[in-house]
Amino acid sequence: MKLKFIIVFTLLSHSILSQKPTQEFSKIHAGSITGIKFSPAGNLMATFANDSNILIWETHPLKVKGSLKGHLKKINTVDFSPDGTSLVSGSDDGTIQLWDLSTMTSYWTTTNKMRFF
């Protein structure tokens, strides 16, 4: 079965905040989306893909807030800081990066390559 829509649903009010056809996501990411992560407050969502980019979305309404570019290979994982102002990412390029979401820039990158299992 092929996914046709991505829906952002709130458990507090049991209502749909946003929904978008999946083809809109495929137009933005050059590769297959490999993961989605929500910020602790639920107001932001990060998508990552085989294209080595991370997109930051506002969840209500669902729209792209910015793009995080800096990894050279597929993104494996991302996670938001508890306050939702930073993001950490790990990639097949062997680096970990910390991102400032107010400026959409990396403020720290590992200097040596690491192998992720």
C-alpha cells in the first residue's frame, strides 16, 4: 500500500492540524524520506532523506520553515533539544552536527569521522 497523505494530528483536541499529499514531500526532498521527528512542543517537524538534507517544517499549517544542509551522505537520525531550539543529526558521512534552528546553521560538527552501527 502506498502512502498518499501525511497528516499531523493532535492528541489533545483529537483533530487534524494539517495534511499534505505525499507527492508534495517528494518534490522537496531529492531522495526517499527515511525519517520524521517532531519537536517536544509539536510545533516543528524534521524530515530527513537519502538526499543528505534535513527539512524543518512548521506543523500548523504544514509548511517548510528551512533547510539544513551540511552532511555529505544520507542522514540516519535527528533529534530535537528539549527546548526545541536546536537539532542534532548523524549521517553516513560519519559526522554528527548540531544545528541552531533560529538561523538554520550548523554550530558544531565532529572533526573526525565516526562509524555508526
